[in-house]
Amino acid sequence: MSSTTQSIGLATFRYEERGFAHRAVKVLPGEFYVADDETPIVTVLGSCVAVCLRDSTIGVGGMNHFLLPDGGDSGLADSAGRYGVNAMEMLINELVKRGAVRRRLEAKIFGGGQVMRNFTSLNVGERNAEFTKNFLRTEDIPILSEDLLDVHPRKVCFIAKTGRAFVKKLAAVEPSLVQQERQYQKTLVSKPVAGDIELF
């Protein structure tokens, strides 16, 4: 597969990320992105979880970003990318389309922080972390590394070609990130403005 192949996915926002030669792609809640080059795939997580999957044999990988494991009784369980089960299948299917073999996939998982105090009773971060581990275990996808739970939001950068992942824990909760996750949890239909979570 050529390293010049354009990445396919829902995430479309590109920007200059310090320290990287390539323009980065920002993955927002409900989005995913797949690449086979050194494009930095970046997201910022609070209670949400991002799963990075990669087939190391061909160097193709991707990242998703979701807030809830499933739709529960909301009636929105089929909303593409909005829930973990959908987000995982969408990412895996896109990787397979790009030449990845499902049995060769490896995972790195991040997020699930308890950053929204009024979400404590819902255990959103814990539910996301538990769902992610259970899903990967069921699918026989090994977890190479993880950075889950705690109380900190995180900035995550994943390079599909090499499989390297960089995580920066953010010391303070950015109000716009909390507001974004609250609004997203309520509606699960509207996309936030990209600049709302520009923390870097």
C-alpha cells in the first residue's frame, strides 16, 4: 500500500501540530480516521475513550472517539460512530477495507477520565473503559498499552505507520471540553466546532 494513499474516515479537520512534519487530523466525538502514513491522528479526551487499532504487518491503523458504550434505551443505538459498539465496528471495517487483517489487529486505548462531576453517578468513564476492554477481549484483539480512568483529560496522538502513541495528561479541565461532552451526551447528534477543544 502506498504511503501516499489518502486516509478515509469521518474526521476531516486538519491543522499544523508542533513537532510533526505532517499536518495533523483531529478526531472529534463520533468520528474516526484511518491512515497508512505518518499523519498525526489527534484527539482530546475527557470521559470519552479513543481506541487506536493497527495492523503492524502493513502499517495501517486508525483511531475512533466515542462517549458511550451503547445507546441504552435512547433509541439512538444505530447512530453511526456515536457509541462504542458502532465506533469499533466502523473503525475495524474501514481498516479491513484498507487491507488490514482482523486477526492481526492490535490496540492501544485511552481516556475514560472522570472529568465531569455530574457524570459521577453514570460512571461514564468506567463504563467506556469496561466496554472497550470487553469488546477487544471478545474480538481477540490484544491491548498493547492503555491509559484509562483517573480524573485528567488527555491529549492523544497516534501515528498509524509506526504504531507510536503519545499521551499528554492535561492538568486542568478545559471548560470547553466539559461543555462539549455534556452537550454531546445530551444530543448525540450535533458536532462541536473544532476550535472548541483546541487545547494545544
